[in-house]
Amino acid sequence: MSDKKNPSNKLDRTSFISRSVLTLFGLVLAGNSISSNTGIKSQKKTTSNNKTAGGNSKIAGKHAELSILNSKPWNAETPPHLLDDKITPADRIFVRNNGKVPENIDVENWTLTIEGESAEKTKTYTLAELKSNFKQYSYQLTLECGGNGRKEFTPAAKGNQWSTGAIACPKWTGIRLKDVLNDVGVKSNAVYIGYYGKDVHLNGDPDKVVISRGVPIKKALEDEALIAWAVNDNDLPLMNGYPLRLVFGGWPASTSGKWLHKISIRDKVHDGPKMDGYSYRIPKYPVAPGTKVPEEDMKIIEVMPVKSLITHPKTGAKVKGRKSFEVRGHAWAGDLSIKEMHISIDYGATWRKCVLDPAINKNAWQQWRIQVALPEKGYHEIWSRATDSEGIMQPMVLPAWNPKGYLNNACHRIATKCV
Amino acid sequence: MENEARKYVNLFAFIVILALFWPYLSELRPGLFKKHVEITPYKVEEKPEVVDGIEIESGLIYAEGYLLVKQQCTSCHSLELVTQNRATRAGWKENIRWMQETQGLWDLGTLEGPILDYLSKNYGPKEASRRANLKNIEWYEL
């Protein structure tokens, strides 16, 4: 039937099209109001923050002295002297976000789904079910960004220029990941787990996954691998993954997915965004600084290296005469423990052994301390160097250069003066 | 005839609604209209405030091409991501390609050249050092 022969049909069609367009338009609007919680608000917030790019903008729930590296997405690090506590307070945990923080989080209806090729079935749990169906555990676990220390590499590596502050070791409370995985059933061919979170991509596309990383199944099944909802007995800070996240101590913190809502048990190495390319990867073989490394020659970073931090005194201390003072801090070594801790006040020419505490549990940092008196008037640097349980030490200069500037574990240095 | 009239009323209503909501639509979903709308979160100031060579609103080094960076880069991320980085022209270009291939950055067209000029000139490679001197120390009495 042609339109000319039947005008009523034509009209029907026109009004149908017109109505359809209106409906579609309505849907787009509805979609926008759903995604607007992460769109317009954060965009406006960021714009105003850009105006104070000098560095006096602040992050909700975080200590005012955190150093902000990036306001969109939020990235901020903690100066060493603010990390003096054995258990890192929640407001001093660094912020490392790849996308926009989810807003209007509905805790009542928050769910976690376990799925994947190597899952016996797909199963979804509410937050309440996770809390009541499984035994709860608390561990102090060290989370450090793979790019902590990037700032020092030359040629410069792209990304947030972290100094020393992308490290924290608070007390995490939740359930063992392995208890949940075993409740679902893990097939014998499982290789990796990959997480999915509710953060939103910077370009505003609600379907684009921001970051989806994970760990080999062996690490996932360790006792200390947690699905956590609490830090130091309170809800997770929003910036650190509220209401639910993974915590794998001693591994690049990007493996510990935030705003967790899905875990995939994979029969191969997980292939989500930022598992591939140059993200969180280093060359398979040593390269000279600035070398162009082909993508296929890059390998995934697994465990983090041995490292330490001087948290007291704060750099810049002026000491009167030969007065002795305590130098102290923390040391950590991925999945290993710290065997010995030394400091030097003569640029590494001689080293003094510090008193070292044992770790409270695996993957927790250890505390060390020593009394120091500066030998003469003038400028003195104090360097700290940890040795792990396998005898591996922190280097005094930068470790191996790599294209994205990961794994800088060079010894920590502070400046002091004897006056 | 009544039906015909209703058709025009419908169309008219649609256009009015579209016109009313257009600014919100383009702001809410930049990705949706990326190809048609140039997102400029900053107004072009005739006399930008510059202190010590830094344009205050953006934090960028005030030099030829800064406005392009200010306009093109801020719809996704803050300019701190620009100012804290250092690279050669090739390095900055690689960065742009990565954002285009994986992060949804649009084709910068004829703006790419001037943007790369600005970035490589003002945010070029830093001096090489195996370990730099400790800097910016605030001295205090212990």
C-alpha cells in the first residue's frame, strides 16, 4: 500500500514517528538523569577545583594536608610525616582513582556477583548476605600504588607524578575472598580473578569500563585476600571504594578493585582495561632509560618490592647541637617480611641497624626506630634502607627505569640540619 | 485536517523541548554529541590573570597555545594531569594517540599541531638524574 493511496496510513505513520521520536527523546533524558549523578555534578566540581590548581582544593573525607596530584580524576598522596601511625587513619589513605567516583550509592541494594568461565555457577549476594553468611576477618594490609615514586624517573614516565605517599596500611575488615569463591565453586582450570567496579569513565560513557584488573587465583585464595567493607572499624571512605572493595596486600593497589560489584573467575589471565598494553606492566628484560619497548615485551607487575619510609622526623628538621632524637618509620616487602632495617646519615657510606618490630600479620608493614645524633653542624640527609626476608635491599639510586615509571623503591631520604 | 494540525503541534512541541533541554543534554553526555559540540568549559578571557608566568584559572604556563590545551583537555580530566607531566613532542603525541585509542578522545584535527607545539615547548623533558637533590624543604625546629 502506497502512502499516496492511503492518507490516513501516512498520518498514522507520521504521528507514529513523531511519537517514537518523543519517546526516544524522553528515554535519552531519563538516561541522563540517571547518569547525571556522576556527570554534571563532578564536572562542575572539577571546574571549580581547576580554578585553585595551585593546590588548596580539598577532598571530602581526606586530611587537608594530602597533596593533590589530580582533581579529575581524584588522585592525592600522603606526606611521609602524616603516615607516622602504625595503623594508617582512614583520612590519610592515599587516593588513586582512574575514573569518576560513583555517587548516590544505594547500600541496601548493593550486590556482588561472582561469575566467569571458571565459576561453577553465577551467584549474586547482597551486602547483608556477605556480612552474615561468611566469617569475618580483620587484617592490617599494605596497599601501595604500582606507580608510587614515579616522579623521580628520567626520562619522565607519563601519569600521576607520585612522590612517596601512595602507600597505606590500615586495618581492613571483611570476608575472605576464597570463602566466597568456594561458596560459588571454583573450577580446577581457574587462572585469574578479575574485578568490576562502579566507577564511571571520565569521558562520560556509562558503559565504558574504567579499570578491571585482578590477581592470579593463587593470590586470590590466600587467607589475607579480603572482600572488605570497613577500614579501622568504620565504613570504607567513599574515595577508597565505599561500600565494598577487594584488598590484596603487597600487590599493586590497582589489583584491589574499589566499588566492587562483580568478580569474574577466569580460565586465562584476566584481560580487562588496564591489564593490557603498558598499564601496570614492566619490560620482560632490563632496558636502558628511555628505551622504546614493544608491547609484547611487557609483563604484568605482580608483587611489590621491598621499601621503607621515614615518618619521623618530618623532612626539614633543625636540631640543636648533638641532641639525640628518634628516627622511625615503616618498612614492607610485598608478600615477604622485613628482615633488617638500616639508616645512613652519610649518604650510604655507613649504615646503622634499627630496632625492628615483627609484622602483625602477613602483608602488613613493620615498624622500626633508632636514636640518632647528628655528628656536626651543617646539612645532613637521613636515608632509610630495608632488607627483605630473602636478603634483597632497597637501592640507593633509582632502580630499573621502565616506560611507565613503576616500582621505584629507592631508599627514602629526608633533609636535616644540625645548628 | 485536525490530524494534520496535531502532527504540526507534535513536531513543534518536540522542537521546543529539544531546544529547552539541549544545553543540559550536551553537558550531561558529552560523548553523545561529541562530534557536533565543541566542549569549552572555560570562557575565553580577553585578559587572563597571569602570575609568575602561570595563567591562574588553568594553572598552565601562559604561552602561545595554552588556550587550546585548556579547552580541549578539560572535558575529561583536570589540567594537573598535564602540568605534572614532561615529555618530548613524540611523547606527548603518543599520549594523545593513547587517549584517542582507549579513552574516547576525539580527533584534534588542525589543533593537534599547535597543541603539541605548546606541550613540547612548555612541558618538555626534564633534566636526567639518577637521584635529584632534595628540594623545597620547609625548615623547622625539632
